[in-house]
Amino acid sequence: MQSQLLQSIHPRPFLKWAGGKGQLIQQYIPHFPKYFSTYYEPFLGGGAIFFYLQPVQSFLMDINPELVNVFCCVRDEVEWLIELLKQHRDRHCSEYYYSMRSQIGVSNVERAARLIYLNKTCFNGLYRENSKGQFNVPVGRYKNPAICDPELLRAASRALQNARIEVQPFEAVLDYAKNSKDFVYFDPPYHPISATSKFTSYNRYTFSSEDQIRLRDTFAVLANRGVQVMLSNSDCPFIRDLYRGFTIHTIQAARSINSNAKKRGKITELLITC
């Protein structure tokens, strides 16, 4: 009975990630394709949509090599990863956090465990790198952070077994998605909705207006091929104008990552389909 219960755990994101879609899935469900053979996600992030859909075939991509490494290790080395996370859990304190933040593990699994540990214990679950690619978020104030959740990681590992996971720029999807049997979901860094809203990347690489235009062009090429495409972005005139001619849905969301708690609250986002 116990083993059956553990096997029934539904996979879900094992990382906190800026812009995660877990709270929006119910609004997305009416817009998901009813049928597709291969799922592509060029901005992987926390992978909430992937874990919800659990596609038989998938190609997951991201430009962040540390993020891709974590997903590969969860897929391929989950038991070793769990053991390392237990060690981090048992040693966690502010001094240990900063010690781990200042170093990078030698092996892929050590790097993966380090990232998950920092993600679960850093301020507000925010992933941020400086210009040198170094993680630079301060420690968070948590009484009992969920550093190691073995069954969540094992459920994610099972879901990822048939997934291809690579470091790739978003345009690489053009080499693979060819027709209506393919479904591509883009969740890029959102375009700023105001002059003071500058969070357009979670690593050393920014995502500019020119990148948004390149992404729109990629979206259009896929749509012209008959590929089923869906994209999330901020609700602002620039994005609405950029995707004029496609179907634009307004999604009710919540801003959860902001240093000023008073600026967190309900906002609208866009979901674009073709």
C-alpha cells in the first residue's frame, strides 16, 4: 500500500522559479492542444507545464547550463542527488549557505544539489546571477526550508525519464518542431511593463526588446508550419502589438517576487496562441 501511495504522487516543480506557472495552469487548460506527439519547451524554468502535461515525448531546453544540469541529474541520478541534499539539509545555517554559495561542486550531481539547496534557502526563492555568472542572492529567513523532498524528486525523475534535455537557445526549436503533431510552449523572460520593472532575465544574459522580436519571429515561423504554439508574456502595449494577428488571451495572475511586499498582488498577463 505504501509503495502504491508513493507511486501516485503527481510530479510537480522541484524548484522555486520566477514566473512559475503552477498557479496559472487552470486558466491555461482550455488552451492546451487536445492532441500532440512531441512537446517542446525552450524556456524550461521550473517546468510546471511539462509536469502537468506529462508528455510521452518531450524536448526541454534552456540557455542556463546549471538549470539544465539539475534537470538531467534529477532524471538520471536522483538517488545520489537526494543523499547530497540530505547532507545540505543537516548542515544548513547562514554560514553554511554563504560557504556553498561561494563554491561550485566538482561533479554534475554536486552542482545540482548545490543549486537546489541554494534555491530552497535563498531570499524569496529567487535565482539571480551577476555578470560573471555567479549566484548572488542572500540567504532567506526560513525556519524549516524544504531542502530535500525525496518523493517529489523521485516523481519528477519518473516524469523526466523520456525527456531530452539540453542547453539550447530558443531558436533551436526551429530545427525540430515541424508540423501539427508538435506543441511548443514559450515562457520567456517577460517584457518590462514599466520603466521600474527590469526583471528580464534570471542569469547573466539579458532578454531585450530585440530578443522579444526574434522570439515573435520564431513563433510566427512555427505557426506557419502548422505547429501548435503557445506563449506567455506580460500584458503591455509592446507585446500586444508584437503579436497582433494571433489570438491573445488575458490571464489573471499574481506578482509574487518583489522586494516590496506592498507591490505584490493581482496583475494580468497574456497567453498567445495560434
